Amino acid sequence: MDQKTQFIADYLRHSLSFEELCELYGISRKTGYKWVNRYLTHGPAGLEDQSRRPRSSPNETPAYIVSALLEARRRHPAWGGKKILTLVGKKHRHWSLPHRSTVCDIFKRHGLVPKQRKRRRIGHPGKPTTVVTAPNQLWSADFKGEFRTGDGRYCYPLTITDGYSRFLLACQGLHSTAVNVAKPVFTRVFKEYGLPQRIRTDNGVPFATTTLARLSRLSAWWVRLGVLPEFIEPGKPQQNGRHERMHRTLKAEATRPPAATLRAQQRKFNAFREEFNHERPHEALDQHTPASQYQPSTRPMPDRLPALEYPDRFEIRYVSANGGIRWRSDWVNVSIVCAGEYVGLEEIDDGIWNVYFGPLKLGRLHERLMKIEDAYGQLKRRR
């Protein structure tokens, strides 16, 4: 830019001929005349670099086609690009219409495509790292997979095992995977064998959801009982390999062929569980049976759910029926599965808080980000 300005200054002095001046600055006469014309037309601003964007494109959709597409879209705002193309093509058969993706880009460019609300992305705690050295440190739970019994009804076997002894605590055939169906099975097992420290499951229902910490109503109930949920990474069943290996044996010996009814199928499950626990030697247990290595937990299931306790340094907030809490005069969404409970907030830095549901960490609250989002929301509403 400095050289262009100096070139124009020397040109206005008329100290050199134009050919000599261009040779001095190492440019062609064509380039020199271009800068002089721009300066005389636009002044010093004409010496700045200008956009090299072409004024037109040979592949650009003609304006009359764009107008017809936009008019059809406004008359049918719920129709997609393919349907709009079909409609316009029937009216103007001689037109060379663009591809569907180009039509969608045209609609988006003119603001005719509603913006999709971005869903909150819930992270995963990662690979489980619990080392099992004694019974009841870690249980595993899963649904083996549905199949039809002889009467055509689906059967969903819910299985629960002890990670240390491989003891099959429950194998119950259910008619669905709903929480209200699975919870009584866990209640019976907890009353019979006590409470474990952790329960490892996959990320499916009813064990997990897409909310904070992947907490579900079932796993939230576990937390209230003092049992921590532990989730394998999505798509990696080998992280619960002991349980999956038991499923392979269960499928081969108790579901092929399936029984005539769900009640008859449950009798097959009961017989398999008795043999698996008390008669069948296990390779990983040095050919001992799971029953010989297992003993019930010393933590009995309480008659009433204990209240969640937090250290004195925590801020305690009640989760309302809509799944949120009040924080600094603002509403903060936590999780609908925590509704009616209390969560604890621990300050770890200035304006940064860890949010806990009992001993389980749900996430992190940033007060600064809350202020930025609030300001952005107010600005958006004004527009």
C-alpha cells in the first residue's frame, strides 16, 4: 500500500515519464494505468485491494428459476426440496432445474429453512476402571435380548451377576424393559443378597438415559440406596465381557428352543440358574462353582430410602418438578430424574461449581457462561 501511494505521488509530480515511472516500480504500464484510474475515480481508497470474487458464475441458477422455487416454497413451507422440484417441473417442463441439494441451499440462503434446535450433548465418563477383588464390589446387569416364546409374546430376560464370583443373582423373563417392570427384580435381589458397591450396565434403557451423568429413574434409585451406577462405553460390550459370556451360555442352554409361554420360559431360566451357580464348574474360578465363591453383602437394603447427605461446604438446592434449580435468581436445568430431590454444589474455582446427586457427580456449572447465554438470549429476543 505504501508503494502504491508513493507511485501515485511520483506520477502527480510529473518528474518522470510514465514508462520510466512504471519501470522504476517494476510494474507494467497496464498495471500503472489501473492504479492511476482507480485513484482518480475513488481517491486513496481505490488503491486498497478489492475483492476478486467473480460477478457471475456460469453454473449459477437463473433468477427466474430461483424466483419460481421460492414462490412454491412460500406456498408450501412444509415441503422439501424434492417435492418443490417436482411441483415446479410439472409447470415448466422445458426448464433445466437444479439438483435437490442446490434447491435446499437456495431455501437456506433466503431464510426459508427453520433452524434446528441443537440438543445438549451429554458426554460419557469413559471406560470403567473398577478393579474387582471381592464379592459385591461390582455387579453387572443387562437384558440378554428379546425373543418370542411359543405363544408369540416377547420375552426380555433381565440378568444380574456378581463380577467377582460370576454368581447369577437373577435371571427373570420380563415382558418389557420399562423401569416399573425391572425395579421389582432389583428390589427382590437387594433384599435377598444385600447391596453392592457398584452396578455396571450398558447405556440402554432402563439403566441409562441421555441426561446428565446418563442418569435414569432406575439408576437414580440406586444412588439413593448408596449404589453407584457404572456405564460401559457405547458400542463396547467387551467392557462387560464376563456378563456377555454368561449370556452366550444362557442363550444356548435356556432359549433354544424357546418355551411355549413366559411362565414356562421362566422355569427354564430357574433351572439354568440353579445349575450355573451350584453345579457347573467355571474356568475363571479354577473349576469351582460360582456359589462356592459368593457370599451375600453385609449391606442390607434399608426399609426406607435414606436422605442424600452432603458436606457442610456444599450449597444445597432443591430440584423442582420441571427438573431445574434456582441459582443466583436464574433457572438452571439439571435433570428430570432428580425432581423432588436435593443436589449439592461444590465451588472449585471462582464461579465454577461441581454439581452432585449424592456421591455421583452430574456435571459442572459455569456462572460466566450462564451470564453470556442470558445476555445472548435477551439480545435475540430484542431482535
